[in-house]
Amino acid sequence: MAKPILIVGGGPAGLAAAHSLATFGQACLLVEKEDRLGGAPILEGYAKLVPSGEWAKDAIGGMVSRVEEAELVNVLTSTTVTSFTGETGNFTVELSNGDHVEVSASILCTGFTHFDSANKPEWGFGTYQDVVTTTQVEQMISSGNGVRCLSDGRKPKRVAILLCVGSRDRQIGREWCSKICCTVSANLAMEIREELPDCHVYIYYMDILTFGLLETKYYWRSQEEFKVKYIKARIAEVTARDGKLIVKGEDTLVKRPITIPFDLVVHAIGMDPNRDNGKISSLFGVDLEPNGFLDQASSYSSSGMTNRSGVFIAGAATGPETIDDSIAQGKAAAMAALEQRQVAARLVG
Ligand SMILES: Cc1cc2nc3c(=O)[nH]c(=O)nc-3n(C[C@H](O)[C@H](O)[C@H](O)COP(=O)(O)OP(=O)(O)OC[C@H]3O[C@@H](n4cnc5c(N)ncnc54)[C@H](O)[C@@H]3O)c2cc1C
Ligand code: SF4
């Protein structure tokens, strides 16, 4: 029987890769460092996903069950790879549980790390309890508790969502756009307005990138149907006065300073490279691109490949990606691994 293929990371990309390989009769070993599968949408407790509108626990939870039930997928949670040696078709993997496994290839689906808002101290996170992140608002909604001020549990009457926190910010070494946070924020703004119709929601933006078909469903709908207000601004700081949070900045359309009080301020945090990437890069012998994400071989003809033959990549490990694209890349990497095996078999035959 053909050796299994190692998949590292059990988020949307890794789950898609495992399902594809098993469907083609290829055994695989799925290694996940956390104690459960599902990646960021499950581990961070996302609420309704964009653009499907499905609850993360149902949509990604369904992908998890499918993989857990697949006979050809051996799932190891709370496990990491400690050594990876050999060459295409004949790799030896050492695991943190002490096991040694022979595999023919590996697909790295190790994802991203959420930006830590403490790296943007002037915007109040870590100083004021009612400055929170989009992941915290996702958790408030998915837990069924509703959106509340953390300081005293009151329903906010005014909410500001600040876009591009930890993205498109040269000052803190993060030039990339995190792709999905404009859409996620517009969606959260609508969810807040639905739950709390008396609450005013403002989105502070540099540019709005609700790309492709998402423009109508999120950007325009949030304004026209849900009365969310958009302010094009450069934010200077978030402070507090008389029990309110004060967002200070410059309205860049009218070029005037603006100071507006809020009850709750939400940071739309971006996607950082996985903090394990240095280790992953040296363990698997794959390059990092200049921002610290795992580097892909040149695109099109070598989609899903890295600089090391037999080691493939997919999903947000390669840079900010949506769930749909991470899933598509997981499937593409699975196909690339099978193609490589097919080519090797032909050469031997
Ligand atoms: C606030 C927020 C909301 C979002 N909402 C949406 C949305 O509604 N719709 C959408 O399309 N996208 C959304 N995204 C983006 C979405 O989170 C990513 O597209 C998706 O999680 C990427 O999937 P992935 O499998 O590549 O990576 P991840 O989800 O990050 O999964 C990677 C997995 O690998 C594991 N891992 C990491 N390192 C190792 C290691 N060394 N060894 C073993 N395992 C490891 C991790 O524990 C994790 O389980 C959102 C992002 C943010 C920040
Ligand atoms: S998707 Fe929007 S909020 Fe996210 S980094 Fe890009 S422009 Fe900023």
C-alpha cells in the first residue's frame, strides 16, 4: 500500500486536503498541534461566516466530522512534528509523541496567527476593557450572549469598528492587506444592528475592500439596509473621558479633525504569519517569503508547491486567505501531491 501523506494543520485547508486525498484512496496522517480540529474558525469561535452566512461551528464542524469519520485519515491532535528528513516519496517523520512514520509527501496547512492588538497601543487595546477585537465580537455572538461592553455588561449604544488594525501599516512592519476583514466587519456591523437596533455603528476605514461580489452584499447592504455609517479617516488615538471611549482622528474626505465618543471600540485585526513559521521553515526546509509567510514556488504550473520537492503548502500559511480560497488551495495541494506520486510511479515503471 502507498505510504501515507502527512498533512500538518487541521484548519479549513488541511481538512480539505485530507478529504480530497482520502476520496482518491490515498491514506493520510493529519497532525494538529491543538486539542481539536477546525483551525481558526473553530478554535477562535467565529460566528456566522462570510460570505456563506453559515455558522462556523456547522460549516467547518461538518468538515471536521467528515475527516474524523474517514477511514483513510489518521488524525493526531495535540501533536507536532519534531523532525522531517528524506526526499520525495521517502520521508521519515518524527512526532512529539515519540512515533516515527514513513510518508511519501507533506502538505503544510499551518495557517496564520491573529494580529495581537497590543502592538497598536495608541488605539486603546489592553488599556481600556471596552476596546476589543473582531474575534472577541465573533465569540460574543457565537456564544449567544450578544454584543456587550466588557467593563459592565451593558448593551452598547455606539460602536466604532476600526479597520486595518495590524494590516496595511508600514509603521509596524505589516504592509499586507488581510483580505477578509472589511467584509467580516461589515457583517459584524449588520449583526450588531440586528441584535441592538438602537445602537449606532460606525466603520472607520482607509479603503473598503469588499472585493468581487461582496460589495453589494456587505458594503452597500450594510449602509442601505442596516444604516451602518462609514467614515474615511486616519485614526490618531483612542482615549477615555467621562465613561466613554473617544476615537480621535482626521476625516480624510473633508480634511477635518474628528472626535467621537463610543461605548465599544472594535479592532478589525489582521492575519499575521503563523508565529511557528521560523520553526516550520527550518524543520521542513521550506523558504519564507519576505513578510514571514511560507513561500510558494512560482505560481500556475507549480501551484501548491514549495522550494522543496515533496513538500506542498495551502491556505493562510501562504499569506492572508479566505476560507473558500484556503479550501480550494488544500484541494489543489492534495492534487499536486497525487500528481507528483503519479509521475514518480511512471518513471519507476
Ligand atoms: C476575525 C477573523 C474572522 C474571519 N472570518 C472569516 C469568514 O467569515 N470567512 C472567511 O472566508 N474567512 C474568514 N477569516 C479568515 C479565516 O480565518 C482563514 O481563511 C482560515 O482560517 C484559513 O484556514 P487555514 O486552514 O489555512 O488556517 P487556520 O485556520 O489558521 O488553521 C491552521 C491550523 O494549523 C494548526 N497549526 C499551526 N501550526 C502548527 C504546527 N506547527 N503543527 C501542527 N499544527 C499546526 C493550527 O492550530 C490550526 O488548527 C477570518 C479571519 C479573521 C482574523
Ligand atoms: S480587508 Fe479591509 S480591513 Fe482588512 S486589511 Fe484589507 S483594507 Fe484593511
